[in-house]
Amino acid sequence: MPAALTLGAEEELHLIDTRTWQLSARAPQLLSRLPREGYSAEIQRTTVETNTAVVDTLDGLRAELLRLRGQLVEVAEREGLGVAAVGTAPRSTFADFELTATGRYGRMQEQYRLLVDEQLICGLQIHVGVADRDLAIDIAQRIAPDLPVLLALSASSPYWNGQDTGYASIRTTVWQRWPTAGATGPLASAAEYDELLADLIGSGVIADAKMAYFDVRPSSHAPTLELRVCDACPLVDDAVLIAGIFRALVREAEIAVQRGVPRRDRPAPLHRAAIWQAARGGLRGRLLDRSEHPRPVLAADVVRSLIERLAPVLEELGDAEQVRSLAERALARGNSADRQRAAFAETGNLDDVVKLVVEETRGPACGPPLGIDALHRYRVRAGDEAVASSAEPRPLYRPVLGALEQLGPEELRRREHARDAWADAHGLRFRVAGHEKRFAVDLVPRVLGRHEWAQLRDGLEQRAVALERFLRDVYGEQRVIADGVLPASAVVGAPGWRDEGRRLPPDAVRATVIGFDLVRGEDGGWRVLEDNLRDPSGAAFAVAARDLLDAVAPELPRPEGLAAPAAYYERLRAALLAHARPGTRAALLSSGPASGAWYEHQALASGAGLLLAGAGDLDVVDGRVVATAPHRRPEQVGTVYLRIDTDLADLVDGTGRPVGALLLDAAAAGTVVLANAPGNGVADDKAVYRAVPELIGYYLGERQLLEQVPTYLLADEGERRAVLERVGELVTKPVDGHGGAGVMIGPAASAAEVVARRAEVAAAPERWVAQELVQLSSLPSLVDGALVPRHVDLRVFAHVIGVGRHDARVADLALTRVAPEGNLVVNSSRGGGAKDTWVVTG
């Protein structure tokens, strides 16, 4: 008997109190006001289920979904309630669960306990008419490899228990804990399926056939094949798209059965892995392809490939044009999980996320219309911070990108020339390998919203205090070693260790200025990539980038509450003098014009009112440090900010006078403060970096607020063996490297480079670490009058004045670094540039 290919759907819908934006357990009251046909109770009193009539077309299904939602919304709104078609309500907590009072549900709660108590989830079930149950069983197994695509399109549950889970569909992981969730395993007929159900019921694990929660199954109450893998979808058109693809998959499989095409079953662990992958990343990640040995492929490519494969069937069903259009629209907008995270990133308020899903559920079917301000010439890529996959600017960037578009290519080229002329006129340069280069500043700023900046600030201040305590400890009592948190070999004698660091007073602040390098992955999450506690540079360039943009592109609309980067200078001065003797000056000790950061040394000294000194400009008289530069009256120095290109202990002036040794003697005696003291490199050693989450727990008794990149310590034999097999997939770095030197990005390296790096690691494993590759986010950059995407990272600066929990302050300034085209390395010494970073604080 051929499949009827009719359509139907069941939607589970959360009820939301629109005063608190939390779940409301008032389903029984609403159901009493709704017709029995089309509406029913679910296991939790916070949910109503709708059941459409049987229809033949996608348009008919859309009309049915809108009709049922409309009636429910009308009744709910009279009671002060909203309706949300999402896998999990963003503000749901475990305490919200209230059981619907029936004997069946009471028995389930008694038997399954926590599984039932955490069932605050809602799904979408699609039915396609397949009356022949033998055919339905065969089709169900043939289409199983494509189910992850449908899950990714539907994913709408990133938030659970009030926090971001890191999954696009946490509902899937909650749901799969049921004993009958997932795949059935190979079955030859409906009789075998019925026998499987009978065995499950006989075992007592499930009570009836309705509890066969397989990903796709013959319906327990209708002559249909039922899809059960999807999250509820707030936009009706996303549900219609899934129904269109599912029906086409059923028809494609039916044709294969009729033609006698052998079925190839995917092993259950691979099926489970593919479902997990879809739940984890949704449309922003990668999905496993349909091949015999599945490989991860960009989700958008998998969606388009599936629709192209189904094209003949979609044409037969009359759905081709509609499914293609709906799919492109879904890929442009992202799934609900993407939209929810974007809403949260703007304000940091889950209430706004709940409002979004309630509004989308209310209608229209297609969601709000796409804007007319799309950047049609821009090459959109996954993980772009400023431009959505629809080519529309994201809200934070809409004013700026709109202003740039209005200027037009010719005027933008003129501004690029003006930018370069400004940089040359103001000496905005750096030195690398003995050659001076212009410091490249892009004219498209980066915007960091108030909530996002507050999160970064909190996490980095926590990290800064923990690292300062670590430095004080390792050059003092070394409790961290005695208590087994770190082995002595990771600290004493490590590349950044300096014995002279133990000479400083026990209460000396060692890392007055810390630079943190952060990256944002394509999933939108921030991670700390590196800690820089020796002489982090870039702050003066961040100030200069704002000055440049103000001069060259003054008409770009600035957001309200934009922080002024030049305020950094006063903060730096205050931090440097926090422990200096009253009446003394702070001096910046530089290696002079030959230093790669000479521009910054001059700018910091001028902006913060510091004495700019070389080795020959400082002397120690009667145990006190004095600045004795020519044509300047001697001044007593209370703090020396070390920005030299050599170890302080080795520093001599032009006559051979051991200036560094003299300064160390004065610091040991407590008459001068050394800002960014000798030996700080032990704390930004890549091997210690891996342990920073443990150091935060050890010194502060807290969990880390900002994640970091998974890192492998190659001195460990087990980790080394695993890394040697994956050198071509990972990023490998010297433990004491900086400025991008020695970094190899495995996927971008040649086969010969991978072989050479593997040999280097094997020969001296203690010198190397490996990290998982983070696919960096991107931002538009202006190149020859056009906007093009470039990978970026972020350097943020903290000032430390002690080891108290609030003795670190992140400056409201940051330097966005931009990688060259096709590159992930952002360092200026490696060809990278920078952006003005707009930090919104008020």
C-alpha cells in the first residue's frame, strides 16, 4: 500500500506569566476554556499540546498551526499569559515542574522520578500518512541519517535552569535519558517492532506503547509515521519547513523501497553521535554528513545538500519552491537558539529572550520581515559578530555599517588614504625585525555592549587577582607546590622563572599591568587565549585608534555610554603610584627607539605623566632611585615600570654600569616599586595557563567566570601521545612564546610543516603546548573601499594594586587585533592590524 503522504503536527507549548516571564502552571484552567478537539494536557501543568487536523499541503499545515496557536494565545492573554513554542522556556528552573493530576502521569512520576521532575521541555511532532506499518518501519530506518538536520533546524533550547547550556538543543539531551529514546536498532518488519514493544512493556520499563519515545516511529494512535526528534519551533514557518523536508524524506525512502534499493543501517553509536552533534551546535556548528564514515560539515552546507538531493521528490509533491525558500530564510535568520542568544547578548537579560520567543510564537508565521539594509556585497561567514547570516547588520552595528554604506566605495577609499596619512603624521608605527612598519588601523570599529563588557570585566578581574596571588606565592611560601596543585617542575626553572624574583618584598605587587588575549568562537562564546604578565603592549595603540577614527571618520554614529580610551592613562598612573613613596614619580624604563614598542613607550609616558627613561637615565643614590637624564633636574623615582627588551638583571648602560642589579637592590630594600617585576613570565607560561582554573579555585575558592581554550601539556606522556597523532588538527606553541612566534596552526600548515613540528615536539616535549583550534569570530574590515570579513581577537588590560578580591580593575579600553586575509594569527608582528574598540559602559 503506497504512503498517503498526508500531514499533521502536534505542538507542545509552554505557558508564560507575562508579569514575571516565568512558567505558569495554569494549563488546566486554559484547557477548560478551549475546545477538546485540537487541545490536550501534557505531563506538566505548564504545557498545552495542540493537534492539527489532517491536511494534504504545507499551506494547509501552516493554516492549522496558526489557527490552533491563535485560539490558545487569545485565551491565554485574557489570563495574563503568553505562549512559547520552544524546547525549553529560557527562565525555567527545576522547581517550576508541577505534575498534571492523572493516574497515568502519577505512575510515571513514581517510576521515573527525576526524569519526570525535569520534563520542562516541549517538542514538535510531525506526522506523515503511511498506513502500511511494514513500509513505515522500513522508511523510519532509511531516513534516520537525515534526522540530525531536522533537529538542527528546530533547535530552540539553549537555556536551561536559567543559564546558557552551550547546546542549541538541551531539550535533546534531557529527552534522550528516557529508556526508549533514540533509535530502535535494525528491524525487518512491523511484527518485529511490535515484538520489541511487547518486550519493553513486559520488562516493566515502560507502561504502554505511547512511551516508545523513538526518534521516528509508527504512530501509536494514527496511520502515520511520526517524527519526534525536533524542538518546538516559535516560528510556524520553521515547523512547516521541517514538515516539508520530512515528507520528502518519507517519499524518497518509499521510492527506494519500491525499487528494491538495499537499506544501509547506520550503527547506533554513530546515529547517537550525529544527533548529539546537531543538538550541540545546531545551525552554527557542523553536522555529520550521510557518508558511510561520517565527517563534520558546515550545517548550512548539509541543509542545502539535503534539499538539493530531495529536489525531484519535492517537485513531485509540489513543495520544491516553498521548501527552498523557507530553508534559505531559516539559514539567514538562524534557528531559534541563535536568535535567543543574540537577544541575550544585547542586554544580558533573560526576560528579553522570553519576550522574543513569546512574540515569535504569537506570529506571523514567517516572523518579522527581513530588513532592507542588508549588505549584499559582503561575504558573510559563520561567527560574524556584526553581520547576520542574512547579510543584515546586527543591532549594535546597524548605525555604523549603515553610515559606511552611505559613504560609498570612492569616499571610503579616500578615507583609507586619509587614515594612512594620519598614522604617518602621528608616528603610529612599530618595529619588527629591525624594520619600522605603519600600525594598521581599520576604519570599521568593534562594538562591545554594556552587558557583554561587564561579563568580560568580571571574569578578567577574577583571573588577574588569582594570577597575582600565584606570583606572590611561588616567589614566597610556594604553598601551591606544597599542596600539590602544581608540580615544582612547572614553576621553578620554567622558562619564565627568575631567581631574582624571590628578592622582592613579600607584599610586593608583581603584575601591575596584565594584558589578556581573548577570542570569540563561531558559537559566540568568549575564551581567554593567553595571559600576558611581563610587558603587555597595545594600550596606547588602542587610544590612538580612537583618535584616528575621530579625525578620519567623525560622522560614524557613536553609541550612548561610549567609554573614552584616553582615561586609561590616569588609571595607569594611579596603579603605578599606588604603593610608591609619597612625592615620588613613576618612570617607564624603555629599551629606547630600537624597541618594537617605542611608539607606545612614548605615548604612555606622555599620557600618564611618566618619566621616560633609558638605562643611562636612572641611578641609585643612598639606596633610592633617581632620574638623572641630561637637561632635567634629578627627581626621585618611586616606581619603575619595566618595558625593556631584556631581563632586568642583565641591564647595563652604555658604560657597562649594572643598572638592573642596582634597581633590584633598591626594590629588595623596599625603596622602589618594580611594576611588572622580574619573573612574571612564570605566570604567563603556557603550561601554567592550563592550570589557571585550578588556581582560581585554590586562591579564591571560586569557579572561573571566563572559560579558556583546552590545552595539552606535552611534557605529560599520555597527552603527548594523543597530540602527536593530531598535530595537523591542533595549534602548537612554545611554552614561553609571545607575539605569535613559533605558533603553528595545524589545519593551515603544510604536510612538511606538520612533520617538522611533530619532530620538534617529540625531541623536546617540555618546550611545547598544544591547544584546540578555535574558529575565531570575524568582523567587517574596510579594504580598498569594500567591506570584507577578517578574523579578530581582543586584548584587554587590567591594573592590579594588591591581592584583595577587588584589587584588580579592568580598564574600559581594549585593542581589537585583526588577522590578515585567510589567517588566524592576529599579531601586528605577523602582519595583523587593529580596530578601534567601542566599549559601552553606561
